[in-house]
Amino acid sequence: MPIAQSDLETLLKTAFPQAEIEVVDLAGDGDHYKAIIADASFAGLSKVKQHQSVYAALKGRVGGEIHALALETRAP
């Protein structure tokens, strides 16, 4: 079952409480999202490490409840 956009936003805001977060449902089907996250914890990290932190925050939901997730991460 797909994850609701609001649930995805909640997971991200819980993991990155100080971040600027925008979540977009790319296909309108609850399966394909884009998340834009600007968080100070990303400073000095490679894009790979930034994305790994986001995947860890989503606790295994990518590839399951979240079929596809495009990420744009950066430090503010």
C-alpha cells in the first residue's frame, strides 16, 4: 500500500526537525515522490551520505510503501 504524502512529510520532519522540507507527489498516485530537503546536518557530507541519511530516516519504506523517491538534498 502506498504511503500518504502527509505521512512521508511527518517521517522526514521527525528525522530532520530543523530542515526546510518540500514533498511533491510526482505522479498523483502516492507512489512516486520528490523530496527537497535543506538541513544543516548535511553540511560537509557527500550527496551519497546525505541520501543515505534520508533513506535511514524512512526506515526501509523506499522500495516498498514508497515505490520511487527522487531526492534533492543540501545544507542551507
